[in-house]
Amino acid sequence: QSVLTQPPSASGTPGQRVTISCSGSSSNIGSNTVNWYQQLPGTAPKLLIYSNNQRPSGVPDRFSGSKSGTSASLAISGLQSEDEADYYCAAWDDSLNGHYVFGTGTKVTVL
Amino acid sequence: QVQLVQSGAEVKKPGASVKVSCKASGYTFTTYDINWVRQATGQGLEWMGWMNPNSGNTGYAQKFQGRVTMTRNTSIRTAYMELSSLRSEDTAVYYCARGIGCNGAVCHLYYFDYWGQGTLVTVSS
């Protein structure tokens, strides 16, 4: 059972800005950094954002992350057709001797 | 370049065990954790646990305690995840992923920067 809550879906037309929220608690987002993973259909997840707002090499700057308190968000500006994918937030959780938790996932559709 | 290559698909009967391998290349195997994450069809990602290839230390999600074992063979840079007492609900794609950002027991910055291609495990009678 996921402890990070995301909206099940989000959509936009090409060029638009889409934002995905991720809500957690003091033991996960409130204490640790947030990461985002992109999963294209039929493929393995890929690291998109780490440490709240850092992009790995090769990730376009259209993707940006932020965090405030026990919530985080991912923004995709200048939406493109290849951005259609599932997006998951994630963070370390300090409860239960420590474990990693993922969000419920958000399906982004490009209209 | 960093690569994690997993073993092929498996079909198992309920009650059996499955062992999935994850072979690392392109980096020093003992420097980074290996985590295991699974995904049932149409469902989200579920973390199963981590292993430090250098020490062999492990940490498992509470849900899998007693049923999962993560090991490694450093000579061939390969990590393993064995899940026992399989049931139909264990049917999923299992991924290994390289973990970075834990300093001992402190994991404020933990994330997975490289993933394997996934291994489908089907549990069916």
C-alpha cells in the first residue's frame, strides 16, 4: 500500500504545462528528499528527478521538481507527445526501521 | 556504461520459490546498493528491499520479511532476489535497481539511478 498519494491522471495538449502533486507525511517527504521516476509504456522506470529538484544528465529541463513540507510536485512544461507515461514520486521513509516508498502513480496523457 | 541485466521470465507453481538474478556492469559492483522493486500488471511500483553488495547487509520491506532473501556473488558482479512460498498475487515484473544516497543507516537522499529491464514472474497452477 502506497503511502505517497498522487492524482491518478493528468493531461494536457502539446506545449502546455502539467503539474503532478505528491502528498506524504513527516516520516517520508517531511524528512527526506523526493525523487521522481518516469515509466514509458512497457519499459522499466527511469530516474527523472532526484533530491527534490535535480535532473540527471540527459533529462530535459522541461522537467522540474519542488518540495514544500510534506508535499512535492513535478512540473512538465512545454508538454510533448513523448512525455506520455506514468510518473511516480518516491522517498525514503524513516518508519518501520526505514524503507523506500513510492507514490500511487500518475498517468500523463498528451491530448 | 552502467547496465543491470536481469534473468529471463519464470513460471512457477503456488508454494514454489523463484530466484531472479541481476548482473551489473560498467561500475564497481560493491560501491552501490542493489534494490528490488516489483510491479503487478497495471499496478504501481512496490519496493521489496535493498542489499549492500560489499557487506551483504540487507533490509527488507515488512510485507516480505520471512519470504524474501537478497544475496550476491561479487566475483561475477551479480545480485539475486529469492522469493519463497509464491502465491498468485506475486505475479509481477520484478526489477533490480542501483541505489545511491544512503550513508550507513541514514538514507535522507536515497534514490535509484539505474534499473534492470525487468523479469516477469508468473505464479500459476
